[in-house]
Amino acid sequence: MTQGRRGPGAPRVGIGTAHGHHGELVQGAFSRPGGALVRALLTLPHRGIGSRVVFHPEPGAALVLPGPGYEKVGRAVELTLRALFDEPPGGRVEVTGDVPRGVGMGSSTSDVTAAIRAVADSRGAPLPDDEVARLAALAEGACDSIMVADRVVLFAQREGAVVETLAPRLPPMVVVGCDTDPGVSVDTLAHEQPRYGSTELATFGVLRSALRRSLTTGDVGLLGRAASASARINQRFLPKQPLDFLLALAEEEGACGVQVAHSGTVAGVIFDPARPDTAHGVYRAVDRIGAAGLPVTSVLGESLVRDVPVGA
Amino acid sequence: MPARPYGEATEAYRIPKLIRLAPNLYGVCFTLMKMIPARHILRRAEADGLLEPETVVVETTSGTFGLALAMQTAQAGRRLILVSDPAVDERLLRRLTDLGAVVERVAAKAAVGGYQAARLTRLAEIRRELPSTFCPEQYSNPDNPRSYALVAELLVEALGQVDCVVGPVGSGGSLCGTTRFLRSVLPDCHAIGVDSHDSVLFGHPDGPRALRGLGNSLMPPNLDHTVLDSVHWCTADEAFLATRQLHQRHALFMGPTSGAAYLSARWWAREHPDALTVVLLPDEGYRYLDTVYDDAWLAAEGHVRAELPDAPTPVADATVPGTVWSAFDWGRRTYADAVAGVGLAVR
Ligand SMILES: Cc1ncc(COP(=O)(O)O)c(C=O)c1O
């Protein structure tokens, strides 16, 4: 892989894609073996939505972006070209995608990740995931872990680095997603980083254990309770007005817990498809969330339960 | 646990071994459970700049918390003064002094609060005499219960599900801390606190107690009564015999507070075969070789008994001490509600 970087072929049109997510299962600060704290998260990927970037390289020319609001994409292209090929950016960038913006579903990271991959592709030099993550964090200031495709990781969003590999994959889950504050958008970097107290920090250690255990054994119940605990702790920092409603709904409908976007407005009720009444619970959750005036954004893993209507 | 070397003894001493005692019962076996709060509190104080080079660590204890502190201060090259009862055991005293601790013994009990109140008075005097002291205050320092997040971490990672935690209660730090952190992901986890008759923790009037290491003559602020689902009181005889059975049947060489907790946990696990129970076993048996593990001593002290009751005797009033192992439905109530016998939720 490193060979391809130094002796790239002639620039050609590069294509990169990346998917979005539905907020986080857990987000907090965790102590490393030496005791130092690292802010980290576990992303809930949403493979049904994503970004696609096409990069038309023109060495020596200016960099043309799709329009205003794509500064991070521009930074990603520039960083990648400079880091990999020692070149100033030149060319045209096209971005298409269907990740909702400003709700915490990773639109920015998916654009940036797709852009980095497109630039690498334009030189026939695909990048390893950890390199994409590092560049994405540099371009954005912080990013989620959607570029880490082949495993489930606890991910330091500010550094763009894997803290710990938790499992090869997430267990099968159904997540009924909704927007807890329709019309409001959150600027991830503008909002202040949470200052957790001692008990909260100690609790994150327990949540990490719950993640290790639940992802190793496929225990969606434990994973869901860890997600709920994380949502409750972070409620102090970016409150979701309907969180209590969603937690109660989860309890009443036989769900495992509630996950939220810790820098956005979406939230999801987590169901275990292996439980007998899940299809019914999912159906009821979609109904009740809609009746409460919250738009259902998506039902992740919907194919795992039959007879369930697709979210609006 | 990560397969890596420990940086120092006190780091290793914190880590318990999880040992299966029955298909649905695990012992959390400590060499020295009090290392968890002792190390956490001193490291925290260090990080918060509360420990100058000449700061003397002072604490009132004649038990395992003092030993854990002494191990920490020996490593750090720091002075430690412990204020204890006249009755501090000689084996422990030798170990404490070998670790460089100065052990001061109070002469007599205070009128109210017994030796513990007398120790607190002496401690206050010592602090006035020294320019810089730090007292870990295990009975009131919230870092004591907080430090037990470590135990919850280990249990959650190793077992995933824990339906009931049983532990002896002295300061309340270990059982309340462990349970509260477990409940962050296992909200229904049941908690049973094990006390000695004639201890004030759960409503009995203070009185002489042969079973040491659990129970208290003063109410510790770190005991959060609302964590507990039920409370058991046992006698010294029962705890000692259970300690021996833990050794004889499971080859686990633990102290008498472990025996007391094991007695209750074994019963609960038998009664709830589909639930997973864990029991905190706080220290090893060496300190008790000449007492609990000595049949002649047990006979001389009148602690011999042939067998243990199958079940605790249910009691309806938390304020009346008994003469046998007994159980009270605490129901996560405040102290005031539980001893008044009001506010028990129907569940
Ligand atoms: C041997 C032993 N067991 C149990 C306990 C009770 O633990 P806690 O103070 O956390 O309630 C103590 C407390 O000193 C102890 O020394």
C-alpha cells in the first residue's frame, strides 16, 4: 500500500464513498491503562445513507468545490493531496449524498471520508482506514468512526484514532430512529465539550465493560442499557427533550434501550430481533413516536423484523 | 485483565479473583479489598495537589484500611499515623510498623460512640499538632464508594449479568459503590448488606460485637441505605463457622466478614437458582489463624456450633437485635423510613 503512494500513476477521476450513521451507542471519556483520559465514542453506523465524492484532478489548477458549506471537504482534499503526494490541491470536487445535515447522522464525516477516498482513488492508491480516520479528524477537527469498516471500535473522535477494537461486528439490532428536535441543527464543533464529573467518569469505565461484554456475546439487552446510561449522562450537555419519553417507551415496548446522537438531535430505540415480541414492539414504537409528533427518520435493521412498516 | 505487568504491589492488590462457588454463585475474592479505596483516595489526593512532600497521612482504623494505606505510603515514602483501639491485633501491628506506619492506640472508649469516637477525638488532636496532614476519611469520603466502579467493571465484563450482590457492610463503601455502578447497566440488581447484631448501621442499638470488620458504632455517611434491598444480621458464631465452611468446601482461605457474606449469599443463590449472585469476600484468613481458624480458641470463646441455620429468620422490626442470623426487607428505603417500618413499596 505504501508503494502506491510514492509512485502514483497519472491522475485520473477518483471516486470515493462513505456511509452515514445514527449517532452513537455510547460516548464519553475513558481512562487509558496509564490513567490518562481520552474522549471516545462508539458509532452506530447507518449503511443505508451515505456520500459519494467524485474528484476530477487538474494539477496546477484551483480547487473547485460544489459550493459554500463544503470547506471541510476542501480541507480534506487538500490535506490528502499534500500528505500523500506532496501536491497543492487542484481540480473539481463533486459531492452527492443523502445524509441529513446537522442532526448528528455524520453528514460531515461521510462527505470528508468520501473525499479522502476519492483523492486516493484518483491516484490508484487506496488508503488504510486508520489513515483515512487521521486525515478526516485533521480536516474536520473531530470525526466519527464510519471509515473503520471491518470492525467495531471505541474511537477517539478528536484524534481520529481507534482506542480499542471491541468486536468484529455489531450484533443484529433493530433501531427505530427519530428526530427529537425537528428543524434544529447542531454544529458539532461549536458546542462545548462535556465536562464530566468523577462519578460520570467512573461510570464510563463500567459502560466500556458493558460494551466489551455485550459485543463479544451479542447481548443486545446489555448493549441497550449501556446506550441508555450514556444518553442519560450526556443529557446534561446536549439535552434531548423527549429522552424520558423514549426511555419509558423502550421499557414498555420490550426494547433494550435508547441511543442518541451526542452531537445532534436524532435518537433511536434499540430492539433485539431475537426477542419474540420485537416486531410488535417496533411497530408500536414507530406508531407512538409518530403520535408524539417526532418524525421517524429511519428503522435500522428493519429487514430483521417482518410486517413492520418502513419509517417515513 | 490485560496481560501486562503491574507497576507496583498496590495496583495488583486491588484486583479480585472471581471464583465460582456454585453454578449461580461467584465469590469476588480479595487479598485486601480496602486497597481499592485506599489507593484511589491517595492517588486522587496526589493528583489534586493535596499531598505535599511533608504531608502526613492520618486515619483512624485498626483494620484492613490501615494496612492498605500503609502499603501505599510505604511505596510512596510518605509518613502515616494510624489511630487505633488498644485491641489492635499483634500480627497486623507488626506488619503496619514494618511498613513504616506509626500506630497510636487510644486508652479508653468514649462515653458515646465507643472506641471509634475516642479515635476520632485523638485524630483531631494529631491533625492540630502537625503542619500538614491528609485524612482519607473512608467513612465519609465519596471517593471510597466511587472507587468500587472497578469491581463493577470487572463483574460486568466477566459475567455480563449480575442479579444479586451480597457484601459485608462497615463503611458501606464497597457494597454501595459496587451496587450503584452495577446498576448503571443492571438496574434491577438486588443488594444484600450483611451486618452484625448490635451494630448501628441498620437500626440496632450499639453494643459489644465479637464479629469485627463489619458493623459500626457510628453511622458512616458513605452508607447509602437506599441502595439496599435487604439487610441480614448474623452472629459471630455463625460467621466463624461459615468462614470455616468456605475454607473446607471451597478451599477459600478468607476472613470472617467473608464468611458472614458467604452465609447470606449461599442462601440467596439457593433460593434463586435462575439468578446470578456474587458475594464480596474482602480479606484473607492469615490474620485470623489464631482465632477463627483455631478450634481451641473458638471453644474457649464460646463460638463453637455444629451447624448453620438453613435460612435467616425474617424480622419485621429493624431496631431489635436478635440472637440468630436474621433478615429484614429493607426495600431501598431511607434509614428513617426503614426503621420506622414505613414506606415499603409493594413489588
Ligand atoms: C475485612 C473487612 N470486611 C468488610 C469490610 C466492610 O467494607 P466497607 O467498609 O466497604 O463497608 C471491612 C471494612 O473495614 C473489612 O475490613
